[in-house]
Amino acid sequence: MSVPLFLDHHVKSAITDGLRRRGVDVITCLEVGMDQSADDLILERARQLGRVVFTQDDDFLALADEWLANGRDFAGVIYAEQLGITIGQAVRDLELIAKVFDPPDMKNRIEFLPYS
């Protein structure tokens, strides 16, 4: 079983396209009408859908830490700095996570993609 991803509205469409070409299950905030939604609503919707959020917005890190501290579950968060990673590296790293991990492995977990 692979990890389905929910891409934040800050993520470039080239990353979405690259993941889809590699067979990764991806939806975006824009596709579900949440491109203007607050981060906590995005994290909650991703939890409901059983999808791990990929974001390049560091506000999600504080939000995920807050949820952990309060015992509030989420499906997982993967973070990469916008200027710290190339599109190709993001696609490769996200594909690896999506195909190697199972959803329970990512529950309440925060992963950081390395700098390129």
C-alpha cells in the first residue's frame, strides 16, 4: 500500500505533474477547492482523506507540532523549503516516501526533505 499525498497550494504544479507521471496518488488543495483555506483546515481535510500533506510552508511545522502536543492526530506532514530543493529532487524524494511507506508509518509524523 502506498502513501497518498495532499499537496498544499504553495507547491509548484511541476511537482504535482512529476509525481503523477511516476504513478503517485496525489491531489492538490486547488482540486478540492481549498486553495484559499487556512492551514488547520487543510491538515484536517488531509486527515479525513487519509492523505499526507506535502508543503513548503513552514507554518505547517508549527501547526503539526501543536497538534502533536495536544494529542490531535493527522495523517502526516512532509516539508521542504521552497528554495532548498529542486523540482526533480522533490519529485524523487516524495515518490520514494509514497512508495516505500505505508499510511500508518506516516501517522503523526513530520518528515523533512533534504536540501539539494
